[in-house]
Amino acid sequence: MARSKLPGIARFRRLLRRLPDETRGELVVELSVTGRQIAQAMRAKAPHKTGALRSGISEKVLPRSLRLQVGLLGTRSGRSSLFYGRIQDLGRRAQVVLVQRRRRVSFEAGGRKLNALLTSRGRKRAEDVVATYRMKVKAMQPKRFITGRYPDLRSTLNANLRGIFGRALGRIAGGANE
């Protein structure tokens, strides 16, 4: 687990782990509701050429650590098909890249004709390179649909969490008869 640079965060995490179950349940519900709202806002701002990027945005609440994750989540193979989402979100600088075009082979498998790259146990072989050329890649401004700020949703979440923590502290102190 990565260490945080914020002072006192480990103590705060220990405090969260010792919360009563009913308070933890309230927090999980509030994080779930707000997570759905944030994901909906991200989907609204996401580019929608095919809709795959919008459908890839999801939310997840980790109840043990009380963390909310929203964005392009999932397995590594699921994220690999949406790799361009990160590029569109954070932008790209103009550059010149070296491209290698490789030889493809045709073969039949299961009654279907397929066309694939030649590989040796998943590796691309140098002798299969047909052409190497340079290609200019244009700069792309960041769209910030995932890493952008959502101040209205953040303030709503903070207000709701303040209420939950206020009730929890009131119960602990014995000042609230709920």
C-alpha cells in the first residue's frame, strides 16, 4: 500500500476503521449515491463518438476503507480497450512518432478466414517489419471529463458527510437521542 504524504492520514484511516457499523453503513450509502451522481456528470462531459467511453465510466465504493472510485475502472483487459480515454481526458502534446508496419498473414480457423500479425509466442519479430516511417501526431487539448473538478457535487458530498459525522459524534458524546 502506498504511503500518503499528508500528515495524520494514517491516524484518520485508523479512526475510519473503528467507526460503528451503522455510521459506516450511512457513509457507504452516501458515497454510493454521490458516486452515481459524479459518474453521471462524467458521462455527460465525456466524448461520445461511439459511446464506448461513456459506457466505460463506472463507480465503486470500497466499504472497508470507505473510498469512492469513479472513472474508467475495471479489469486490466477491460481498461485496455478504452486506453484512449486517458489520452482524451489529459490531452496530448504534438510529437513525431516512429511507426513500424508489420507483415500480416492470412489463415483459416473454424471455417473463417482471419488476417493477423505474425508473432512468436506473443512477440513481434524484427524480420516481419515491412516498413518503418515517421508520423506527426497533432496536439490535443485535455477534455477533463474524468480528472475535472465537480465543485457542486463535491460540496453536496461534503455537506452530507458533515451531517453524518455530526450525528455520529453526537451519539458518541451521548448528546443526541436518535
